[in-house]
Amino acid sequence: MPDLIDGKKIFSLLEVTTSIQKILSTRYTSSFWVKAEMNKLNFYPHSGHCYPDLVEKHEGKVIAQVKATLWKDDYNRINKHFLSLVNTPLADGITMLFCARITFDPVHGLALRITDIDPVFTLGELEREKQESIATLKKKGIFDRNRSLPFPLLPQRLAIISVQTSKGYADFNKMIQGNPWGYKFFHVLFPSLLQGERAVDSIRLQLDRIRKVAAHFDVVAIIRGGGGEVGLSCFNNYKLSKDIALFPLPVITGIGHATNETVVEMVAYRNAITPTELADFLLQKFHNFSVPVQKAQEVLVSRSRRIIAEQRQNLRHTVRFFRSVTDNVLIKSHHHIQSFERDLLKQANAHVVRQKQVHTSLLERVRSVSQSLCERREQEVLQHTQLLKRSVSSFLKQESAAMANIAKTVANMDPQNVLKRGYSITRVNGKAISSTGQIGDSDVLETVVSDGLIYSRVDQIKKSL
């Protein structure tokens, strides 16, 4: 019962929530079918219960949201039925039609208790999204764009979008890296989610990264292990399918399922049911190139051997012919050489005789000319000798007279002779005087004459005007 305080009726929170519980249980007595997207399944393995988050979206925005409960027994029954029809368990991100009842608990609040789920509706929603994506791509004229790209002759450089721990990726990698023919592949993994509501954004992000380095790759491979239709719902997304259709490199897929193709597989250049089949496709491209090359190699070797054999035979014939011709040429040349040798000996002998005659004549002429020349040269030497004697005698006389004059001049310049002619040398402090400025009053002067020294003291200095 409510309390009455200051004229106000006060209810406790339990009273309010209990009242809401009674009203809802009275008003909503039966189950009803609801269409919503399971944003999160929230399965708890230890209890076996699920507490899904249900939402309704419009243009990507959530316009309604409610919690739900899916008890263990209902979950096991519904999930088993779902697996049998859809070939995949209940998972996040699926749009479903479910039967539920409204429940309200004073502690846990409002919730929808799910009692059944229609898997046929889920399949229909997936198909509707798929057909809408296909129609939009065809309307824009880009549905076949990626398949129209030229495929590399040898697709060696692979950009792979997959989950690193995926068994499908491991099988694919094992086949291409361990192939018995030794074909070499270069591949880089761009890790991405391939299932759930975030898979589309994750794959598109990796496609953008690959587009920036597209020059370093030949093809893009999207590889995923097995999964049911719901697990593949992201591959029917229009935005993801559009990115692949417009991608500048051929996109090949090995998504790993045996049901209908997804839109991504339809717009991709090539799709395979499994990752191993996709690896076989790439290896076959190498086979298609290597087999003709091997056959061409065999043909080339065979023809080369035949040509070599023919050329060897021709060479042997040519050698035999060459030897025959050479022998004939050598015989003829030997005869010619012998004939030339005889002619050369005759001509050489005749030439030697003629040269001896010429040599004798020249020798006599040289002797005559040499004798005459020697006589003339002897006369000239005698004449030059006499002339030289006269010239030397005259020259010596002239030089003797000049030397006598020089000796007389030198004798006259002797200081002793100069002093005898009345000259003298005056010194002060051992230095000869040439100017009155060199002496002072009372200085002692030393005068040198021819027969001795005279000492005197300066009494007066008189300078010339």
C-alpha cells in the first residue's frame, strides 16, 4: 500500500514495477510474431541461455531496440531446426521472424521471450537483399566490369583477404606453396573478418589498402572456409559487391560453400566452391603456360638435333671437297713456285752480274774522284797553314804591345809611385779622410807620404765655398 506523506501518495519502486508487471501480463496474454534484426545473440555457454539484443533500423539508423530472452531448451530446439534448413547456426546480424511474448521483471525490466524462429523468412530476407544488389549493379552497368578485365598470363603476385587462422586459407596456402611443379607465388595476407555485421566494412577496408598498392599485385583472392547461407550474407551486400565489380585488379573467390552463388561471387572475375579449387585454378594457369612451353622445348630440341646432324653431314662433305680442291691447288702452286724459282735464279744471277759491273765502274770512278779531291784538299791545307802562321804572328805582336802598355799603366797606378809624385793620404782614427766633415777640432791626423808617416793636430778647419 502507498504511504501518505504531506498529502502526497508515495509508491515504492517495487510497487510500481509490480503494477507494470500485472498490467502487461493481463494485457499481453498471447504470443505474436515480430520481425527484427538480431544485433547480438549474447549466448552464455555455461548456462545455455541467450539474451539477444534486437533492433530495427531505417537507413542505417536504429529506430527501435529491445532486449530478449531465449532459454536453453528453446534455443537448442530452434537452433537445431535453423541448422537443418539454413545450414548455419543462429548468429549475429541476421534479420529474422520470431514468435515472442512480452515479459516484465521488476529487476530485469522489459524483454521479449522468444519461443520460435522461422528460418524460411531468414532465407527470404537474404534472397531479397541478394536480388536487390544484383538489380542495382546491372542497372548501373557494372555487374560484369571485373570479369571483363584482362587476366594475367602468370598470376604470381596474390593479395589475399582472409582470416589468418582460417582452415580454408591454410589449405589454399599449402597447395600453392607446396605444389610439386615448383611454381613460385608471392602472396600477402590482408586479414579481415568474413562473417557477421562488421565483415562488410572489414573487407572493404582491406580492398582500399590493396587498391593503394595495386601495382604490386596481379590478382586479389578472397578466401573463406565453409559456412551456411546466413554466414555468407555479407557477400550479398551491395556496397561490397560494387567495390569488387569496380576493382582495378581481377578478384577471385574461394568462399567455401556448395549452395547458390553470392553476389560477390557473381561479380568477381572467377569464383570457386572451395579455397583448394581456387588454388587449382591458379596452378592450372601455370600449367596452361608451362605445357606449351615444354612442348615447344621438345620440338626445339628435336629440330635442333636434326639440323645439327644435317649440318654435320654437310660439313663432312664440305671438308672432303675442300681437301680435294686444296690438294689440287697445292700441286699447281708447287709447280708455279718451282717455275718462279728457276726464273728468279736466272734473273738474280743476271742482276748480280750487272750490279758487279756497275759496282766496279763506280769503284774506279770513286777512286779517281777521291784522289783528285785529296790533292786539292792538301793544297788548300798548306795555304791555310801558311796564312794561319802569318795571322798568329801578327796577332801576338799586337797583343804583346797592348800588354806592355797595360803594365806601364798599372805601375803608374801603384800607390807607392803615386806618393812619390807628391801625393799623400790623410787618416783619422785609421780611416782615410775625403771630407772636412769627418774630422773635428784637436783630432790627430795621420798623413802617409812616400817615405814615412806624419802626425799632426787640427788647429783650424776651413771649408770650401
